[in-house]
Amino acid sequence: MHFLYPAFLFALFAIAIPVLIHLFNFRRYQKVYFSNVQFLKEIQEKQSHRKNLKERLILASRILAITFLVLAFTKPYLPGKNTVNAGKQQAVSIFVDNSYSMQTLNREGTLLDEAKRRAKEIASAYSINDRFQLLTQDFEGKHQRLLSRDEFNDAVDVIKISPQSRNLSQIIGRQQSLLDMHTDGIRSAYLISDFQKNMAGLQSVKADTGVHINLVQLTASTLPNVAVDSVALLSAIHRPGESEKLVVRLHNYAGEKAEKIPLKLLINGAQKALGSYTVNARSVQYDTLTFSGLQAGWQRAEISLQDNPVTFDNQFYFSFNVRQQMQVLLIDGGTPNPYLKAVFAADAFFDAKRVPDGNVDYAALNTYPLVILSNIDAFSTGLAQQLQSYVSKGGTLMVFPSANADLSSYHSLLAPLNAAYPEKLQADAIKVSGINLQNPVFKNIFEDFPRNPDLPAVKKYYQLSSSSGNRMEDLMTLPGRQSFWAGYISGRGKVYISAVALDEDFSNLPRHALFVPVMFRVALLSGHDQPLFYTLGRDETIEVPAIQSSEKQLLKLIKPGQSIIPGAKQQEGSTLLYMADQLQETGIYDLKKQDSTVAVLAFNDNRSESDLRYLTAADLAKLIPQAAPVLEAGKGSIKSAVTETNFGLQLWKLCIILALIFMGIEILVIRFYKTDNQRVSQPV
């Protein structure tokens, strides 16, 4: 047995007080006169025996009461595993999970309310001189300091639900970074959470052996949950009034089949589609919603479903821009290509701008969804580098080689993009042998494709290199499976390369019936607009088209009741916005420069919180081998369990109880143990 305050043992000298009182009994005797001394002697003998026993019982009770009272103030304990430096000031880091899953209900209310209560119970188990760190999913700067117990309790009271979601490795690493600054005494870390499976991370947690890690798991009720994970529009470019198709990904996170979940699509506040869906247990289902009638401009869209009682993921926001016109950049060697000019002049939706290869505005390249190269004999190093950067950022590049192409120059442009390049000129009169109907350019555009179609005839062509290690899809092929017109995915963008120049000396492609629809389809599939949505806590940096701003013209993200000034950094062809932790609410925000709207951005919650499956005690033991056994919070307080873990088995309460018991024994002896009720026997 050990004592937390052993110096108080000097108070045991107080035992001398009842001993002295017993030895020097200051009570006066009263004289009693009897007619016969024989009777008096008999009475004195009997009373003296009982009186001595009573006084000894009283003395023993007083000594024991004082002894246990003194021991209670020394706080005796049986040592536990964390009591090496007991008595020194301790640093305690307590993580309170405030992610969306903590809104789940159990018998005692929401899990977040219970987590707050448990955090205060842990703090109350420590000394008033110990210091505490409060940590939440937000990782706020104000939580990077140590607090007194009262300050800690006040900070716990203001915790709110957060869209952030961290894994165990990040949380424990953050706790250790602060505790490492406190080298004296015991360093303890507590994690209060429901411990969803998404917190596991990819690897086990490596924790400092000098930090005692304790896990407090809250138990939630098992609930069904269906959520919209993501959406995608089939068309990259959106035209006013045209029909649009939206692919919705529904995810059932529960172990039971979800039937007839109602879902509706709202765009700019107007309902555009309605449906009811059944999703199998723990599975994903894709459904397509069709709508039309959109006007030019930014579209603010919301998908909502009715899925009670878990409601935090019932809305999904996205935004996109319906363009009045689509810009296309035509770059040539100095002579405009009449065929390209005629193609894009046929539809007023396309705004084609032609520039020679020596006069390209590199800063404006990223504003064009599609760049078409034709009749360029050789590329300058600067133009090649800018076009490669353009593709890597999501642009679409279409290349028609020149009749007098410098093959090494084309190699320098296309090889870094992992696309095929012209190797040599072939003067063979052949015909295109087939088209790839599964390619997105041709898919679903023919109602009935003939068996023997009239395909382009070729007089001469460039033999294209084989491109290994990259995704390639032929649009059209020549005999022998040679590429005639091929598409490649490079980085975030696409590259289309033709084996012939747009010249009738090479082929009849410029006048063929397939040429115009293929060019239109490539253009409409070439959009590299901003994503439809972003995720809070994950997308902290957002790239938008270049926006020039100044100190007087700051960019702002505005939503009813919210106004945020993100950090902005200009880079070539675009602007980077840094959100940090400013954005805490989902919804649709207008990106404004003064009074003009330059973009509309949609933000959603992290859907990892929607999966309401939890780690078991065995799972946690594997992930955090250094942690103590998991404390499962029941109806009672966990204060005693925390106290026993960190201070050993506390005995001061037992000492107080024993002191009270012996004080009670003393009272009972004094009150009920009589010594003057003896009978005097008379001789016969």
C-alpha cells in the first residue's frame, strides 16, 4: 500500500489525545453512603469490571476512528500500472469525437452528449492541479494548449458536430505532439468515440510508449442508412434546353435491404426528377435521372432522399454551368484550315477562335475545353510545353499532322503525353476498315448502323507509333489494326491524334459524313469544367479558372448566413483557393468577386461517416497494441475505472467509512453499555 500524501501521517500523533484522556480520567467520583460495607464492596467489584471494559472499548473506537480519518487524508492506494509518478502534475489529452456519426441516438440521447459527459468524468478523476488538452475532429488551434479542469469543462460544453473525419493515427499523433512538450509526470491520452470502421486507417498506430492510451467506446443503436455517394453528368458540355442525364450512386450501408427510398432532384429550386429506389443490403446501385429545360448560367442542384432516422447525409449538392457558347481554339501554321472553320461555323453554339502557332496566348489556354492543331510543320519548345501542361490539367487536344510534318517535333510534343506520334509517311491507297462503336465518341449516337458502311478512303497516311503503358481507344482503324484516328487519356486530359492531315491529298475525311459528328462529339465530351461537388474536410484546395483579384477586390464564398474569404494563389492559367478549416457547413456557395459571380461551388459531407459499422475491442487491440483494454461506457460513471487505472485502487473512501463506523461504535457503547444497573444481593 502507498500513500499519495504520506506527510499527513504525522497527524497520527493525535491518537495520544484519547489515550491521555483514558489515563487521566478527569471525571470526579460521587460519594455514596451505605449502611453495610460488605454490600458496598460487592457493588464496587461488579461496577469496576464493567466500567473498565466500557472504557477500553471507547478508547479503541476513538483510536481507530482517528487512525482511519488520518489515513483518509493521506489517500492510500494499491499501486496501478500508471502510478509511477503519482503526486506530480499530469498532462491529459482527451479526444471527443464530434463527427457526424456522433449524432446517432442511444438510450442516453446522442452519442456526442454522452461523449461530453464522459470527458468531464475523466477530468474529475484527476487532481485539481492536473492539466488537460481537449481535442476534437476539427484540430483547431485553440485546442493546442493545456487547460485547468474548469476551463476544460467549459470547452467541452461548446463542442458541436463537425464535418471532419480523422483516422486513429492522425488523432493519436496530434495528441502526442502536445504531450511531448510535457515531460514530467504521467502523460495520458483518452479517445472517446464510437470508433467507426472508417477510423481504422491503413496501418496499425505507432504510439509513444511513454503515453498511456485509453479508449472509451460509446455504443450506438443499430440503424439503417442509405445515402447518395456521388453524381456524374454524362455530358461534359451542357447546352441550353438540351436533355441531360445524371447518374446517381446510391449506397445502402445497412445490413438490411432498403425498399422504396423516395428521391427527388431539384435544380434552382424547381423539381426536375422524382424516383423511388430499392437497394440491396450493403450494396451500391446506379440510377439515371433525365431532365431538360435548363437556361444558360450556373445551375444549383440538390438531391434529397427520405431516409430516417439517420438524416445528416440525406442531401447531396452539386453545381454545373450551362454555357451559352463553347469556345474552341484552332491553332495552325499560319494558314487557316477551311474544313475546321466550316465545321464549327455550322452550329452557333461553338465559338471557334483561330490563331497561328506563333501567336498563342499561353495564359488563356486553360479557358478552352478543346484545342485543335492543324497544318503545323514543327512546334516550338515553348508551345509544346504549354500544350502538355494544358492536357495534364484536363484539357482536350486534337492533333491533325501537317502534310510536311517534322516528325521529330511531333515526337517531342506527343511522346511526353504517352500518345502515339507519326513515325513515317505511307503512300498506300487503302480504306478505313472499321470504327469503334463502343468508344464514347460513337456510343449511342447511331440508331441503326449498317453492316457495310461507307468509311473514309485513304490515299496516304502517317504510320502511328504504338503507345504502351497508356489507355488508348481507337476511333477508326486501318487494315492490319493500324490506328487511323485514336484517343488517349493523359493525366486529367485527353489527346486525339489522326493519321492523316486535313487535306484531300491524304483522304476524303474532311468531306466525309462522319467528320462533322465526330468533331462535335469530341468537342462536347471535352469539357474540363470544375468538379460537380467538393467534400468538406477532404478538398481543402480548389482550382478554378484564372481570376484576377486585388486587396480591394477579394474573392468571397457566400451562402445565406455565411461569408468566407478563402486564401487565393494565382498560378499559370488558374487560381487556387485554400479553404483550410473555414468551411464547416454543406451547401452551395457563390464565389464572388465584388458583386459578380465567377463560379458556383457545392460542398457535401464526407460519406465515410455514413457507414455505421464499428470496430470491436479485438480490432482496436490490433490497431493500437499499446492501448489499455477498451472501456465500454455503460450507464454508470467511468470515473472509478479511470481512477483505478491511473492511481491504483483508492482506499481513502474505505478509510472514511471505517472512521465513521468506529465513531458510531463509540456512540453506541457510551449510550447503551450501562455499568450502574447491578442488583445488590441480600443475605437470607
